[in-house]
Amino acid sequence: MLIGDLANSGPMPVLAEVMSFAAQRQRLLAHNIANIDTPDFVPLDVSVADFQANLRDAVKKRREATGSETGEFSPSETRELTRGPGGDLVLKPRTHSGNVLFHDRNSRDVERMMQALAENSVVFRAASELLRQHEGILRSAISQRV
């Protein structure tokens, strides 16, 4: 099972997890922006810090179990991060966005929302680029090219 071991070693599963989180969070942030003028709409978000801590713990657990960057990578579930039937990451947003409450009881702050959207986009692009580079290195090694 060489290919399976290669795909689940090093940074690949971590980067895939980051990309999955960022993609789902991007949909959530876009939904918040789309409903910015909806009365009584409360934008929700997920805690990036909790996701990062969960990811850090999973990497640490994998290192302690195997002594290296290989082996099973299984982040635990939290109140905002769960696993679907296929093992895919599922977001359950509960964190209030911390925006200003306006007279129409809508909680919004366009600048913060756009900042979160831009930062999340950068995280996704960086993770996807790192994953692409790592896969390129593996392809070169497998095909015995330098």
C-alpha cells in the first residue's frame, strides 16, 4: 500500500484538512455577506483558533504515535467541527462573528466580513499551492526524475 502511505504522510493530510476547512468557511462567510441587509440576520462563523489547535493536537498525536510524520492522521471532533458519513469535515458554526448590532437588529460589519473572506482565501491558496508542490515532488520521485 505504498501509494496510500505516501498520500497520508508528511504534510499532505494536514494540508487537505486545511483546504477543506477553508473551503467550507468561505461558503459560510459568503453566506454572511449575502445576507448583510437581511433584518434579524446574525452572521455566524467558526473559530479558526479552535481549528488550528485541533490540527496542532492531531499532528502532535501522530508524531508521538509513530515518531515521524507518517501514520494515521485523525483530528478529533469539536462542537464546531464534526465528520460526515464519508469522513469529510463538516462545519457547524456557532461562534458569533462579533460584529456591531444595528438598529434593525442585524449584526454586520462589512469591513470585518471582507477581511475574514480575504484572509480565508489566502489560507486556501497557500495550502493548495503547498499541496501541489508536495505532490509534484512525489510524482518526480516516483517517476525517478530529478
